[in-house]
Amino acid sequence: MAAKVFIDGKEGTTGLRIFDRLTGRADVTLLTLPEEMRKDPEARRARLHEADIAILCLPDAASRESVALAEGSDVRILDTSTAHRTLDGWSYGFPELSAAHRRAVTEGARVAVPGCHASGFIALVTPLVQAGLLPEDAQLSCFSLTGYSGGGRKMIAQYEAASRDAELDSPRQYGLTQTHKHLPEMRKIPGLAYEPIFAPIVGDFYSGMEVTVPLFAAQLRVREHPVEAVRACLKAHYAGSPVVRVLDDGETSALGGFIGANALAGLDSMELMVIGNDERLELVSRFDNLGKGSSGAALQCLNLMLGAEETTGLAL
């Protein structure tokens, strides 16, 4: 029997992409609301109580409201907002992090989809902390390049307007107060003692993301050949993953000295790279902020929750 799935907030960028990708699947029956009722609390409550799984594509406050409206029902919730990512009782929707994470997503009643920037940072740092190569009290920094679609409808309209501010022609750093909403999960999920210094940057391209964590070799518990040791650790961690792949040295060398942040636009996969030398190195993740950083990650989690093949509907 097809599972009944309700997308609360399907009119936004993430919700529309998930809705389109679920349309026509034989294992899913999509529950909808008429346009005039999509913000009606009682109408939403009825759909939430009718659904087997609800996907929340809403701002934080509205997501919390939906969870409250779902009380008393058996609906399982998959939330794409920031609201629940670090709360007890919620599974973190990055199944590649460990067998426990995969099991928690597969069996969970409440699953939080990771943030886009956070996904790239956590994918790089968590295996090193788990393996003991990077101490939990490491004080890290991170910068991230993202396409403007990550800013939602308002930012998309700004960048795609026929007449726009010339400032949009250049990359723009934001999150200037070091209080970015992804920071709590960037600390908690890898098990770090401190939040990293984080510099997100939005560029004049629609989608794609490149997250970089620079390291001095002295920060690692590795005596020789740190680039090789870190790459080997990541390869062992993600061995067999159909979604996350660690590039070999030859593959990174073949990039010609440049790493394009939008190279995986339109895909749901993620590439990890380790570059540098025996003194200074960089950990780099590259993916689509709307793919593994958003709707693709949600679809992957939904597949696991449904008991479907993990990569069903993913573009890899």
C-alpha cells in the first residue's frame, strides 16, 4: 500500500522540488490542500493526522507549529527547517555518518534534515573526530561558497531581476556576527567542543556549494603524510556509499588547479577532497545546496523511512 505523504509548505523552493520528485511514485500518495487552505491550522492539522509521513518545508516557527498540530497522531515527521536539528528525540538525517545515524533515520518518528552548509562541514569533520585523528577540542574555521538559490524566493528574485544592484555581480560574505543558524549542528553532530569560525559566501550562480575546512597538520593526531592519512580515513568511512564519494589524489589533480562550486548542480551526490601538503591542508566538500544540501537529502531520508531503496529518485 502506498504511504500517504503530506508536504507542509510545498510552495517554497525545497517543498516544490520534493513535491515534483515524488509525483508519480507508485509507493507514495501525496496529500495536498487547496491554495486557500494551505495556511489554515485546522486544515493542516487534518492532513497531518491523515498522513503516514509529513515533510515540513517551512520557516522554524511554522515547523514548530506543525509539530504541535501533529500531536496525538501517528504521523512521522521529516523536517527541513533549522528548528529541530539539535533537539533530543530528533534523528539527524545524515545516514552516512554512522550505522546508528542510519538506523535512527530508518526507524525514527522525528527526523531533521541537515542544513546545507552544515552538511558539507559535518561530512568532512565527523569521520576524523570519530577515528581520533582530530581532537574534539579542535578550534576550527570553515568557509562555504553557495549559489543564490539557498536564499529562497526573495534572494532568487533579487539575483534574477532584469535590473539589479551591481553588488550582486560579486561574491558576498554574510553571517557576519558569527551567529549563523547552522553553527549549533556544526558543533554538536561531529561532537566538537567549540563552534567553528564560519564564513558563508553567496555567489552569482543558481545552485551548487563548496565547503572548505582549512587545517594545520599540527591540529591532527597524525605523525606522517597527513593528506594521505586524512583521505584514507574519509575513504574508509564512506566506502560503499552510493551518495558520498572521496576523490583520489589523481582526480583532484585533474581539476586543473580550480574547484568549481557549481560542478554538481542538479545532482544529489557529494564529493569530498583532501588537498594541500604536509604542513597545511584543506578538506573540501562539493555538492548541490538544493540536492544533498536540501531536497535530495530529504528524499534520501524519506526513502529510508519508507523502506525503499535509498537512492530511489535521486540524481547521482
